[in-house]
Amino acid sequence: MVFNFLKSSYQSLKKVLAKTGSLLGNKIRALFVGEIDEESLEKLEKLFYEADLGVQMAHELTEKVRQLHRKNSKLTGDQLLDVIKNEILKSLPPLSSIDKKSVPHVILIVGVNGNGKTTSCAKLAKRFKDAGQKVLLGGADTFRAAAMEQLELWASRLQIDMVKGSAKSDPAAVAFDALTAGKARGADVVIVDTAGRLHTKTHLMQELEKILRVCKKVDPHAPHEILLVLDATTGQNAIDQAKTFHQHTPLTGLILTKLDGTAKGGIVLSIQRQLALPVKFVGVGEGMDDLEPFDSTQFVNALFE
């Protein structure tokens, strides 16, 4: 059963990374077929950069290949690819363990509008419910009536409890009510959706800080996770968003959506490397089950398939 799940997960990743994989895997193999010289190494670094691995990682990986080739010019292309994969894996932050001693386990979902934040809340809720957990959703996006309606619709379809506020009401008060209700109803997990906000708007970011303070009135350790939803198609701009959010709300991880819409899947690695934050989930499609737990080994293998 576990093997079948992992196999299914890997196939999903391969499918969404097909654009990047064909760019990286096939072109790198083609480069390594011929003689490896400075020209081919420059092309290699360019391929890494085009896949959005970032300037620093592209340079470091190319330098590693250069050094290895100097030591042993008989290394095959597949051997060098294995080295590249291992170097990438070593550079990624480890997945932090989740302490679920606190009940309910509170997850705060943050991000800018349009990144798939509310849908990610629903997909996460379904994953927990399918795993036998009792879930409660908190609709703290009181600025957008459409967001609350969307989350309420998902809660109804998934038969999951939801606490919401009235339009324009205090989001922190909704978060407080959601956590209180979660405790009273014996929920295992409370997922709180917050208003999408531009990371450049300081007063809105300060409002997130208020939500954090209010959560701690219910549970001193809450929220136990703060997950930032990022659109993978925005590339390097996603890194700027994450840096600003991390300053105001100490993030514990990332959810990357719309991975199937980009040919630059390397942004997943670049984001983790630059921010030292793990990607917890990746969106691999539009369906409710198309949110996969991130597995770095599977991801890197699929990226270079």
C-alpha cells in the first residue's frame, strides 16, 4: 500500500515536472555525451539557471562537476548526474518534525491573493480527514466574501466543521473563535485561512502578527505551523514574498502550487536553499487529491528524469 502510494506520488511529480525534466535531464545527458570542456560546462551552468535553480546553486553545481571531471575524466554522464542529484539533496533543509502533542494542531495558512491559498486549505483538510483526523476550518479571510464562500463550500462538500466571521470583521477574532471551537469540539487539526495580502503592505503584515498573538491566548504554542502558499510560476518573485512573510510571521514551511504550470521546477529547490525553509506540500493538479507531501529525493529524481 505504501509502495503504491509512493509510486503514484512519483508518477504525479514526473508528470508535472515533464517540462523542466526534459530541459534538464535530456539536455545534460546530451552535454555529457561529448567531450566535457569549458564550453560544455558553461552550457551546463546556463541550463541550471534556466531551470530557476538560482545563480548560486547553478554556479556551485557546475563547479562541482568541473572539479570531479578534473580528478577523473572517465566519469560517465550518469555518474555525474548522480553527483549533481546528491549535491542538491545535501543543500536542502531537512523536513522539521511535527509535534502533534497539542490538540488541536493549529495550522495557519498565509500568502498573497491568487496563489491558491484557500484551495490549499481545503486540500490539506481533505488529506487530514482521509487520514482519520477530525478537522475544523477557520475562515479568517474576512476581506473577501468570495474566499469565505469558497471555503464554506469546500467544508460542506468535505463534511468538515467551519468557523467563519462576518464580512470585514476582525480576522484575529475569527482565528480565536476557530481555535476555541476546535478545542471544544475535540478537533485534531484546525486550519485557519487568512486574507491574501501583498507582502509589501506593512499594515496588513502587522495584522498577521496580531492573529499570531491571539492564537497564543488559546494555546501558548499555537499556531504550531505557519505555511506560506507560493505560486511556483512566479519564479524568483516567490522568494521575495517568502522573505517578507518570514520577517513578520516565522514560517515553518511552504506549499508550492501550480507546479504543473511552469517549466522552471528548479524554483522549488532555489526557494528552499535561499530561505532554509522546507517545502511541505506541492500542488500537482487541480483535483482535491492533487496536493502531495514533498519528498526531496523523489522530486530531484523526477526533475532529472
